[in-house]
Amino acid sequence: MSGSTPGPLRRVTAVLAAAALAATLPQSAHATNTSADGPPDAPTTTAPSDRATEDRLAAEASLENAEIPPGPLTFGAEALSAVEDAAAEAAGSASCSVSAEEATALSVAPIWPEIVTGEMATPSPMTLSRFDNQEGLYDPAGRDGLFFSPGVGLWQMDSAGFGSDNTAGEAIDSEWVSGVAVPYIVDEYCDALNGGSDAPAARASSWSDWNACSDGDCDDAYWRAINGGITADPDVDRYGGAQPRTCEFEGGTHDCLFVDVADVQGADWWTAPDAGRSPLPHPFYVLRDDSGDSTQEVRVFLGEDSGHGTDVTVTRPFGGDARDFLTWTDDLGLCDTTEGRGAC
């Protein structure tokens, strides 16, 4: 999920698209080299090097798949409660006249165009981008499934913009992310109204950071939410199937999240191996590390989950775009103290 150069939120959604488009775009799956007199070599991951082309293809893919599938709108019960609470608070302190219902519809409108495609399904808080394919997101050693998905969660928080100061775990946590995304959208709406825009233009302005909103699909979602309501789905939890854990990392104890795409709840089209141009990541842990001079996002692929025989840790400094600022380290793992697994 990628977009244009960010303003404060320009790359929140670093673009998502559908499996239907995958056949028309080059796949970045795993290249296999075959020796003339032996079996295939170990798979390696092909990382494209043309950044501008990759950004453009991701944006095009998002827009081509932004149309919302037919059917009633559903939303995870815990996520919907978090959005509604944040919307009521934002509406109560807004600088323009906006009801809690309108603030809720405004806030969730980008979600379906961004992360639901094919058939209508409940948006999953665990959604990981599948069309960001920039070279800097790949393991430098080319190992299968070691990939740093930059767009994460219901609003596809991306490290190139609004998601630069949060981890994937926080972006997946629908309670945490609602408290960030909802007031931002409501503020943008009010700023546009107060600046002289009419309501339709103000809504469009509030969604301008989401590429999938460019052709009016978010306004469609808005009116579907206003007129038909949103049904709470109890089968999709706060984390969309990701699992909160406690981890020990580098001598410190941290809240962490275990993210395994096999456990996804809700819309799962993106978990198919051929659903996008970027690879699916192996299961990983994610945490925030404040122990050093600066805060960093840490993702850890345990060797027992990836099958690569060693733990691999990838870090990103807060404020840095993952496409440019990742550091990969072998033989550095963590201990999942909740489950007693990893480097314990």
C-alpha cells in the first residue's frame, strides 16, 4: 500500500488492492534457480528496484479495486465500539457541527475501499498490505517470507506518513488506532467546512490521504453507513486474530503482538499467496522499544516460525519510512513469555 509523497497523513494508506488485479500485474513471489545437473536452489525473494514504478503500480491497483462490494456493512464488534467512542468524543469537541453518527461514518468510510474486495466481509484489523513492493522492504539476504509489510490495519497506517510513529501492533489494535485516526478525519472535515467548503467537498478533503477515495467510493461507504447502518460482528475481535503477548527482548519486558496471517478474522482475501505483488510475511512478533536513545519498531521472525534456522529481527526508527530505514539482524530473537517460546 503506497501512495504519493506524504503530508501529515499522505501515506497513511500505502495502497491496497485486490486479488482480481493480481493476474494483470507482475508477481514478486519467489524466484527459483535451477542448476543444470541438480535440484532447484533454495527459493529467493525477487525485490524490484524501480521505486517510482512500484509506487505508481500500487496506487493504480488501489484505485482499480476501490469499489465496495454489495451487501450490508459489518464491522468487528470491539472495533466498532472503539470507533463510536472516539467519534462521539471527536464530535463533542469539534470546531464544526457534526454528529457522533456522522463522525463515525466519516471515519470508517475509507476502510472498505482500502481493505475489502471481491465479496463483502468484515474488515480485518490485522490486514497487511500486499501491493507495496519496494526493494527496501525485503530481507537483504533474499529469504522467503521475511518481508516488512508497511501498510497495516483498518486504516492501513504506513511508516511513510501517519504511521511513522507507531508499530504494526498499535496499527492492528483497533482501540489504539481509532483514537488516532478518528479525530484526525473529523478535524480535517471541520477544517474544510470552516474554510468554506460545502459538505461533500469537506468529506472528500477529510479522506484525501486515502488513494482509494479518489473516485468517490468513500462517499458511497459514508452514505451506506448513514442510511443502512453498520452491523457489529462478534466474530472479529479487537486485533483481527493477532494475539497479544508479553515478550522479553534485549533485556527488557514488552507488550508485544504475535501476527500470523493464518489466524486472520474477517476479510481474508489478502492472505492468499497470489493475492498481491508483495510476499506474505511469515508469522512475526512486533513491539515498541523505548530503551535506547530513540524509539523503534521491532519485528521478530523466529526461526521456528519461518523455517530459516535462525531468528531474524528487523527494526525501524520511529519517524523513518520502512522503505529506507530498516535494519536486519540475524541471530537476534525474543522470548514469548506468555507461551514460553522463542529465545527463552
